[in-house]
Amino acid sequence: MVKKNNIEQALSKSKVIAVIVIDDSKKALLLAETLFNSGITCAEITFRTDAAIKSLEIFSKFNRFTLGAGTITNIKQFHSAINAGAEFIVSPGFDEEIAIESSKNNIKYIPGCCTPSDIQNAINNSIKLLKFFPSEAFGGVKTLKALSGPYSNVSFIPTGGIKTNNIRKYLYLDCVIACGMTEIVDRKLIVNSDFDTISKLSKEVIYEVSI
């Protein structure tokens, strides 16, 4: 497991976080292999399906990713995710209980924040790496630029509406260390076992962020 203090560095290096909703854990290993072989080194398994925990375990055993668990909204999910191998925890909004539990367990917690009040709550709990969600719906780059003025010591991972054709404008911002993407791992692609398209999309975005 990557040490808590090194998680932010690993995410920054990866630039792209594959945000995964998976319905069948039997597809997890091939998905992990496809993503890694296409240049993706960071993945977030979201707790939106019954297959999430088993899929997280499979990704963890693959041992090639900086691995997170997303859509964590309560302490029970938090502990299930950690026990399955998650190295960082992501929630849709800020949750003080999860923040406290993460600190106790020395686990990186990245809460979703999109308003000054959200950000202030996170800072008051010693959290300075935040998920900006839903990014495009809340004004995208323009909003992030405005928020980074008074909160220049906070870094963001925008997620929600991030695509290959707009990811670079986010990564150009000093306050952004990486972007969460569902486009490259669209749920329907996984359901249909279309790993060729997943590979193609992953390679395209890796190329985009490297130029």
C-alpha cells in the first residue's frame, strides 16, 4: 500500500484517474489489465454496485494501481473499502465522520467539495486535496480559477464531465493535480466487455495529457 503522504504525489504523476462503475466482478481483472497496459496507473472503484468490493479486491491483488474507493458515504463502506485494499477514499461530498475515521486509520480522504463552505469545512479538518464534483455542472475551469484565489493552498481533482477534449484545460491549472474520468471506462463498455474501446480511449487520453 502506498503511504498516505505519497498518495498525492502518485495521483499527480498519473494525471488521470479511471473512475469505475462495475456491475460484474468477473470482468475486473481483464479491466485492470486493459487499463494498466494502456497507460492508466490510478483507478477508483465506486461503491455504486454490489460488485464494488470484490472488484476492489481484484484490482488490489493486481497490484499495479494507486487504488481508491469512491462514492463512500458512510463508515461501514469506509471500512469495507479499506479491508478490500483501497489506498485512498473519495466521497461525493464532505463528511466529517469519514474525515475523522480516515485520520485515525492514516488513510487519504478526498471529499467532494464545490463551494467555499465545503472547502472551509475540509480545511478545518486538515484536508487540502479535494475532489471538485460535479465539475462541468458547477462551472468547470472558470469556477476552479475563482475558488483557487482565496484557497491557494488547496489542490483539486475535478471529476464529472471530464473528457479527452477538455482534460488539458483542467490540468493547466496550478490548483489541479489530476482529473477523474468515467469516459474511458464507461459503464456500458464494461457491461459489453468492449475492452478494445476502453484501451483505445485510455491510450488517447494518456497521449493527450503527455503532449
